Amino acid sequence: MGRPPDRTEERLEIVLAILPYLFEQRIAEVPDVAARFGIPEVEVLQLLELLPDCGLPPFGGGDLLEVSIEGTTIRARPTQHWFNRALRLTPTESVAVKAAGQTLLSVPGFDGGALRSALAKLDAALKTDGLVVVDLDQPPLLGLVQEAIDQHLRLAVTYWSAWRDALTDRHIDPLRVFTENSRWYLDAFDVEAATMKRFRVDRTLQAEPAGPADDHPAPPSEEGSFTPGDGARRVVLDLPASAAWVTEAYKAVEMTELAGGRRRVAFDVMGERWLERLLLRVGPEARVLEPADLVDLQAQAAQRLLERYEA
Amino acid sequence: MAGADLPHSPAMNRADLRLQRVVNLLTALLYSGAPRSQEELTSTIEGYPPTPEARRSAFEDDKKLLRGRGFEIELIDKRYRIDPKKHFLPDLDLTESEEVALRTAIRLVSLTQEQDQLPFARIGVAFDDGGAGEALALRAHLANHELLSGVYDAMARSQLLELGYDGVPRVVEPHGLRFLDGFWYVVVWDRLRNAPRNLRIDRIGELRMLADAFVRRTGVDVATDMPAEPWRMGNEDPVQAEVRIDPAIAFRVWHELSGRDGIDLQPQADGSLLVRLVVTRLDGFRSWLLGMLDHAVVIGPADLRAEVAAWLASMASR
């Protein structure tokens, strides 16, 4: 039977997190400490049993951490000023907290006064002012959509469908918004289509409350901003090396590297307009391999647009 | 010491012994005042093996653990210490509303699917706020990258980076990180080219922080020095372009571009939108334009119209 995994690093992290808090509070209850730091109470107790025997070698008088526990009450005395300050954030943690703060500040309608001042204090302590900037899309209707979710309201929307390249009117019950790749997405129940769909908030032209929403089960995982619906067609493309951005921007079902940096890529596509956009942007070195009825799509779209320049 | 009615091991187990040993070692390295030798440390801290070889090996393991956690263990004349000033935050003195705000941000925004909340509890952002905090019906996922922390570390220390970018080696001053259109960019001053550059982090190859420090340049602004528009991300001769956008998508383009420097938007009586902008990168402009398909057309200048027409013709004739 193998040895259980070594959790020393993880447990050290917990000790370094709770000690400054205990020294500041001086008296604390185990359940409160456990809740504050997201640790099981039994783990808090097990760690606290170890700490009174810790300190500065050779452990003479006054060289031990003054932490004791009686029942569920913890007493701590910062006699030596050890571990009475929080550890600096690691670079990874700093990026995470600054990016989180910047992201929330860029949410339309969010009152960021307290967050700005909190980040300013952190920046002053870490000398990291201005090092991280997060640019997110700021769709004007994001606030209204959030309110509709909060208040369980249905929305009547005019929405530009990228697949159909057309404006559509519909009713939706919004359930969740999230941002991915700097875009804001909305998971909502499309009332007319009677199915859950994912929308881009910036493609919503108009939205108005339209009564109470129905109850719906929670939408599936946020991961992946696009999931193909019924009617999606598998399209296989041959793309040049210069089109590496395509697979960075869109999730391919399959991808095979070919000679000379070219790639054979398969997508599930809901409409021809999306494909036209992609092919025209990639340029003459792109090819549709399958299905046969779309092989000439690029030439047809290019000719159609070209007529506006030759007029 | 009385424990609660909760289970605990009747005797110290191996894991507890190691944790105690590491905490004591850390305390000694931080707070001894003077640096201490490996022999001093391992002979006075309980938990190190009795034989010299095993003791040295265990000491190396413990140092590796502490260094992995981010502690800089200095070696001075074969003696070790950690400077506490480098590793502890001053009191941030966060108000309750500031704590709540940070908590909201950290809860809602993540670089990874499962973000550890414990580090943020250290700076006063409690894991459980009892339901307080602004309730926002949103989540945000930012892309993560393994080089982010290394770049940030160099930035925070104002130390030069040596890196490969698209196969080309460079020495750069990292001035900032910017997340734009789903990618992290490093805003740098390229020492070889003596100019600012924006490097996409997933295109950086090997990365090494150099010992050399740099003074942050006042002229480099992370927020504004990197254009967000694809037609501005180049160094070609500027071309003043005029584009007509159909009424069907005019609202989107208006929302996308309004308020941006260097872009003039003129709504027309028929609901269309006239957009005037300066292009310094043709392929970026063309990609933006053709992404709008039939809903956008270049009005002028004639050369730019001809370029776009030639591009379309190269595909139409196949």
C-alpha cells in the first residue's frame, strides 16, 4: 500500500494564512476560522495541536508560538511579532487578484469605488500600480440583462444572429452571463424556439422586460462559448499557415497538421454566413474540402461582395 | 492543551512531524536575526534524521519546498536566512467595503476553473462572508498561461527578460500585462529595437529573468500603448479610410467603436453609419471589414478600395 500524498506544502500554506489572523484576533473560535479560510474544522484543530510546539530553535523560554486551544476557543498572543503579517502574494496570486479586480471594474454598471481603493492599497503595498490591464467588451445592455436575471424577468429582444446574418425578434428567459475571451455571453431559454441557447450580449440590439420568466434548470457548464445546435453541418477546410488565428479564435472539432504549416480543420457550422466570413478573411489560400456543395462558397461570396466595388 | 471532541492522532504521525519541522525551519530562517548553518539548523530542529547524509537530504527537501512556495533563501558564507521584509505585506488596512469588493472580484473572476481562495484569505478576503458581498449574476473566465507569473514577477521587480518571440531572441523591459480579445499581451520596451512592442504571451518561447534591473519608463502606458483595433496594430504608412456600414449592423459597430481615439462615426439619415479611421495595418483592416460581409463597403480612398477589390477578385475567379 502506498504512502498517502505529502500535503506538507498545502498545510504550510494554511498555517501561514491563519497565523496572522489568529495573532490579530487573539481569541477566535474554530468554526469561524474554518469558515473564513475554507478549511474543515478538524483540519484547523489538527494544525493547532502542532503549533504550540513550533517556534525558534533551540526553543528556550519565549521561543515558542503562543497559540493554545481550549475546547473550540483559540487563544493567540503575538509576543515575538512572528507571522503577524500576511505573506506577500506570489506572482501567480498577484496576477489573479489584479486581473479579477480589473475585470470587475470593466463591467458596465458596477460601482467600483471600494474595489478601486482596495486595489490601490494592494498596489501601494506591492508597488505594482498599473501593471495589469484587462480589456473586456462593454455591451450597453449587460446591466439590463443582469437585472433581468436577478429579478427573474423575461426579456423581449432584437438580436443579430451571426449564423443567419439577420436581425431576429424573440423572447428569452435569461439565466446566466459570463465572459470568455473578452466577450460577454448570455445563457437563456429561447421561448419561441423552446430550447436553451447561448447568445452574445453585444449582438443584442434592444431588450425590454416582458413579464416574469419561467423556471428553468441551471444551464450546462459555461466552458466553451459555442455549442452547435441541431442542424449543424460538419465542414472540413484546408487552411494556410497564415490562418493559425482561426483555430485560436474558433473551436475546431478536428485538426491535422499538413506539410508547409497548412492545417486540415473541421468545424461544426450552423450557417453559411459564418463560413463566408471566415473564408473571405483567410483569403485565396483557404479551401473547403467538404461538403461538396460548399466548395464554391468562397468564390460565390467574394463575387457577391466584389460587385459592390465594381459598381 | 485540551482538544475538542474531534478526532486526532494519538501520536504524531510522519506528516505532522514534517510540517512541524518545516514550520520551525521557516521560523529559524526568518527570525533568527543572523544567518544559520545547515548543521545548526538540523541539529536543533526536531524531525531531522540522525545520520549526516540523510539529514542533509531532508534539509535540501525542506529548502526546495520553501523555495517552491516562493521564499528566497539567501546563502551567506554557508549560512542561510530569509529576509522577512521581502516576504510579508504591510498592513493593508482594508475597510469592510474594500474587503467585500475584493471578495466579489475574486469570487466572480478566475484564471482557472478552480481557483484557490486561500491566498486571498491571507490578505483579508474571507472565504465565507456569510452571504455579504455584491451579488452579481455573472462569471468571468480569463485565459491563463504558464508564463504569466514569470512575466509578472519580472515586471514587479523591474528586471529585464530574455525571451524568444516568434523564433527571434529579444531582451525586453516588461512594463505591463494586458488582456485583450482573449489573449494576454506583454507590453515591453524592446532594447534591441529601442521601441515599445506588444508581445502575445502564447507566442513567447523560452523566458528567462535577467539579473539586470531597469527603470520604468514614464512614456510606456500599458492601458493605451497597445491599440485594440486590428487595423492599428501595424507600422504601415497611415491611410485615412472611410467605410459605410449598413443599418442592419450599424448599432453593433457604433457600440464597438464609439469613444475610441482616432475614429469618427457619422450616423446617416438612412440608418447607416459612416466610419472614418486611420489604417496602419491593411490585413487587420481587411479582416475587420470582410467580417461584416455585405454590410460594409470601403468608400475611399480609391487605392484602398482597389486593394480590397483585388483581394476579393483573387477568390472570386477561382
